[in-house]
Amino acid sequence: MNAKPTSKTFLLLADISGYTHFMRESPVASSHARQVIIRLLKALIGASAPPLTVAELEGDAVFFYATTSGDDLDRIAFQIKEQMLSLFASFYAETRKLAEMKACECDACSNVGGLKLKQILHVGDVAIERVNQFTKLFGVDVILIHKLLKNSVPSNEYVLMTGQAHTVITDFHGLTPRILREKVEEFGTVKVVVFYPIHPSSMVRANESPKPTTTDTLTWSCRLKWNTILVLMSRDLKPVRLNTHSMKKRGKQREGSS
């Protein structure tokens, strides 16, 4: 069998920061955090467009890719750079909307504004296979971009490009680049270029973040309340684990005393 040919492919991870903290809170806050993340993931997917394609949803991140023919590398690089800005705008428009609805006072709902977005971009050789109805990306470059999620960048809100990606992208909307060298397991030292967005929420124009309607607020409030009911019911309906050892012991004691 011939090996699947590879193509020069852009890989983009849009990762939501701050989600894990909420998942460690109360069961209700954890349930509401999931609903918040679902909305934000949908906002990110909705803001994407060709040439970007969703490869996978990975917990609190969306993994995108865009293949190139080689000749169109610069054109696709420009389109991806514009879409990365749109991803920031869509993310912060949605967090602003959720905060304004004030549907709940739990930790997750009260601190939606604490959620941040980081984007990691790489370009490399990737093989794409169909596995049943799924599209699967293969290659060391796919592994590398995921390992770069663990890095030394002292922020939860940034754009990180590998040296290969930065060579093609060249800049990010006039922001000042910071060159770092990350030690990545199995890859050694990897040069990366980091950009810190200045006041990302300012990327959202008023017409991109309309005020939530009464219907929006009621629908969201009902969803959260329904999730709260399900959480409370699941806690009340948990089966009681009987301590059979202590029951047998008490049974023998009763027999001895009779």
C-alpha cells in the first residue's frame, strides 16, 4: 500500500483558558461552565470560514486546519491571519453577551469575563485520512502544535506562532512580536513568536456584539436552570452503597445476643 501523500498545511488551535478552574467548583457551577464553553466553541466555529476547516473539538479547544497547494501559501496565510482576528472578536462578543444576560450568580456564570482565548499556529507537512465518517490528521507537525499548548508564555491570552508559521505570516496586525525558545518534549528547542493582543475586547465593535434580547436571556436562563435541576436530581438519585461487611457483623451480634 502506498503511503498517503502529505501537503503543506496550516494548523490552528484556538484554546479557551480558565475553563478548568470552573470545573473544579461546585457541581452546579461545573455544569454551567460546560454550557458556557459549548456556546463559546460554537461562536469560534461560527466565526471560521474556508480555507479553515474544523478537524476536531478537543475539550475546551477547536483544532482547525487549512491545506495548501504550495503556490497559494501566501494567500491562505493572509486569510488565516484575518480569521484569527475574527475568532478573537467572536469569542469576546459572546463572553460579553453572556455576562450581560446575568442569568445566574454561580461562580462559572459570574466570571465569564475571566475566560481568555489563546491561538497557536503552525504550518507543516500533514497527511489527511478518512476514518469512517471522520477526517483524521497525521504527522509530527500535528503532535508538535498540541505539545506547544504547554509553554512558558506568562499569559492566558496570546497568539503563538512557530518559526515556520511566522515566516509565512510575517506579522500579526501590527503587534510587537516576542521571540521565545520553548523546550518541547521529543522536539528539543523550538523557536516561537508570541503576540499579545492589546485590549482584545476592543476588537469587538458595537454592531458585532448586539445586546441580548429578552428571548435570548430567557432561553439561556431556562437552559441553566434545567441543568441545575439535572445536577441536583443526579445527586439525590445516586445509589446508596451498602457496607455489607458491617451489616454481616451487626447480624452476628444480634444472633449472639438472642
